Amino acid sequence: MILRMFLMLMFVGALFGGVFGWRFHEGMKMMAKMKAMGIPVQTVSTAKAAEQTWQKTFEAVGTLRASKGVEVSSEVSGLVTAIDFKSGDAVKAGAPLVQLRTDDDIAKLNALESAAALAKINYDRDMKQYKIRAVSRATVDTDKAVLESDTAQVKAQQAIIAEKSIAAPFDGTLGIRQIDLGQFISPGTPIVTLQALDTMYADFFLPQQALSAVKVGQQVVLKNDTWPDEKFTGTITALNMKVDSATRNVEVRARVPNADHKLLPGMYATVDINVGAPAQYITLPQTAITYNPYGDTVYLAAKNKDDKLVARQQFVTAGDTRGDQVQILKGVKAGDEVVTSGQIKLHNGSPIKVNNSIVPSNDAHPTPSEQ
């Protein structure tokens, strides 16, 4: 019985040993085959690290406003009897725009002028009689007070009539008319916008750190998507003397000539301010950088000891970005060939093949494209 169990155990052991031996043999054959095949070559795109001149620039988004701009309105209520302008007219200061009805006001003015004239006659007559002591001084003083009161009422009525003739307060261009003939308007009712467009102001905000580099008289360049191929040059005219405590930003105003009236109030514009002297930097496409918590890296395309092209991981220090590019402050030198796409499948020493038929964008000033 014992012999039989021993033989059975020997048989089972031999069976399992054979199975495991065969699996081990097959695994070794597979490993040898994979080793013979080698690590697969990965296809990547590359770019040469190159030096470029970069000008340090502050960029902000500003709002445009006219150097002079108002919504023309009336100080008094009245019925519109005449409209002396057309929408879009260029007008001079003092040009009549709207006339309100003044018939009742003129009639009242005539009555007040008559009362003032009578008061003047009474005062002059009593002054002559006072000289011969025919009237008292109190009578003369009363006549003088009445004359001054009537004269003041005449001037007040003349001012009311003048307020019903609405004129352009300065040279500029009118917008779209907001009232109609025969309409009754109240004080403050918008009539038309008037904007002096020859000069525009661009108001924008910069962080407080920029105050040491920005000053009055500095040049700015404006870009607006209405005129994508044009740049508008202006000059900083004022910095607000208060930093916003909520955002830590300071408001800046630039003056921009606008003789052709292409810029309009309310538009936004991108404002660029060059500060400091231009400097040389090594630049790469932003796609070349792999950002990691432990440090930013790139892969360099380099030859190994077998003269084969492999990826070599390199830690770098990245600086500012501009468009599709990024400054490399440390870790790469001019002329190094850097992998710009395909890094996700690489590790240090991976064999690579370069195919630059399609490469990532590498433009410091890219323009939007619908494609």
C-alpha cells in the first residue's frame, strides 16, 4: 500500500514537473525571440532648438472710448419742432441740433420785458423826484428792487428759451437719431450720441508689478479683430493713482490717433507694451515640454554608442511663453534636436525615427484659423 502511494506521488510529481518545465522552456524561447526582435522604434517629430530675440511685453485687453463723447439730451421738457441734423453727420461746436417749441415761453418773455421796462421808467422818474425831495428814499429803494427783480426774471426766461435750442457742445460725429419731429421729450431724454473720433482713449488694467516698468509717454500698440491686419500706435497719457485693492491692478490710459475713424467707442482692443531691451532666448514649441510635478522635461534626439538614434530625457527650466513657443532658460542649447511630438510613448533610451512631414505649430505670433 505504501509503495503504491509512493509511486503515485512520483507520477504526479513527474507530471507537474513536465508541465512546468515545458512552460518555462516556452517562456525562455519567447523572451529570446523578443530580445532578438529588440525594442520597437518609435516615430516622432523633432525641431532644432534655436535662439530668438524676444522683447519683454505686457499684454492687456483695453476698452476704447472717444476723447470726447456724450449722449446729447435736453435740460428741459418740450415738444420737438425742428430737427437740424441727420444721423451720421459730422458737426462743429455750436451747430443747432434740435429746437423745442418756445411760443409760450416767448409770450411770457414779452410780458416780463414789458414789466421790466415799466419798472425802469418808474425808477428813473422817482430818481428825478427824489433829487428835489418829492419822494422818499424808501420809494426809490422799492423801485430799484422791483426793477432788479423784473430784470432777473427776464434773464431767467431768456435762459429757458435758450435751453430749448439744443446745439452740439463740441466738434464730432453724430450717431443715430433717437427722437422724432413732434415728439414730447423730458429732461435727460437721449437725442443722439456725439463722439469726437479723431482721438481715442484706450483704458486697460495692468498688475501692480508692472508699475516699475510702465510710465507716461511710453508707446503702446493696439490690435483689434475688426481690423486684424492693422496695428494702431498710441502713447500712455495717465496712470491711475490708486491700485484696485480687490484685483491689485492699476488702470492705465493711452491716447491713440484715429484720423480715419476706424476705431469706435466701446470696442475692445489688445494692448501690447514693450518694456526693457530685447534679449536672446532659446525657444522651442510648447508641445516639446512635458510638465511634471518633479520637473519639466524634454526628449533630445541623440546617437547612442551603436550610432543609432535614441531619445534622451533632459530636465529643463522653462520661462515665458509667447504664441506657440516657450523660452528655455536651462537644459537645452542652440542646435539641439528636440522631440516635439510622440513623447508619450518614449522613455530614456527609446530608439526613435524622425518624421517631420507633420509638425506642431512653432509661431510666436500665431493667427486664428478656421481650418
